[in-house]
Amino acid sequence: MIERFIRDVHDFPKPGIVFKDITPLLQSPEGLEQSIDLMAQAASNYDFDLVCGIESRGFIFGTALARKLDKGFIPIRKPGKLPWKTASESYELEYGNDTIEIHVDAAENGQGVLMVDDLLATGGTMSAALKLVRKIGGVPVACLFVIELGFLPGREKLGEIPVHSLISY
């Protein structure tokens, strides 16, 4: 399957880390198509109106999935990158804090939203994204990831929302 398109990069971004590089997956038409098809299969279990992707690699998979499923796309971005009124959510990182933003009118009250990102590690970013979508009135229905680092507590941080990963390490 798509595992063959994932490259291990040792000691990136710092010593002791084995980074799961999706660049070969993105470079391969076959790998990219397979990943979007697998996400679409997982998404078929849910009723939703919009696909939401988190900057930056969540945009790649989220927009392709939204197009394939004939849905709209919502971007969640770093602060100061969206040109309209925004809601923001801060969250803790291993060393410090970060913030993400969404347009306040990105989803109508009660609209179902499928959440997409490339990687689930500690769950901090996706947990903040779920809060943001709920803050503006959207209803997250599930989270889809290309890769999940199962040895980290990401799923626990996301609560009861269904989580689907194409690859788990």
C-alpha cells in the first residue's frame, strides 16, 4: 500500500527523532491517488458538508479529498494569514505554545465538518482545530490522518470523535 512511499529521516528536526517524510508519497501520482481514495473510503461512513484541513500539509490532502467528494474546503491557518474576521485557539506544544485561526463564517451553524491532516502525534493541533470548528458553529464528525504515531497519546487528546489513519506507527 502507501507505506512504501513514506521515507524515514533520522535526526530530523533534531537528534533522536525519526521523521516520517511524506514527500515521496506526494511525488508519486499512484501514492497520492491511493491516499486520497483511502481517505474517501473512510469518509464515506460519515455525513458532512465541508472538509477542513490544517496548514500546511492538511491543505494538500484536504483540498484533494474535498474535490473528490464534491465538498467545500475550510482552511485552518497560522495567525495573521487569513484575510477576514477570525476566531483563534492557542494550544501547548512540547516546548511552548502555538495558535491557529479560522474564518468566523467558515461553517454555518450545525454543518458537519470532516477534519483532515497529514499526521497525528500528540494531538495538540487537531484538538485546537476541533475547538475552533465548534467555536464557529460547525460540528466535527471525524478526523482523518495519513499517518498516526500510535506510541504518542494523540487519540486520547481528541476525545470521543472517530479517528481514522491510513498508516499507524
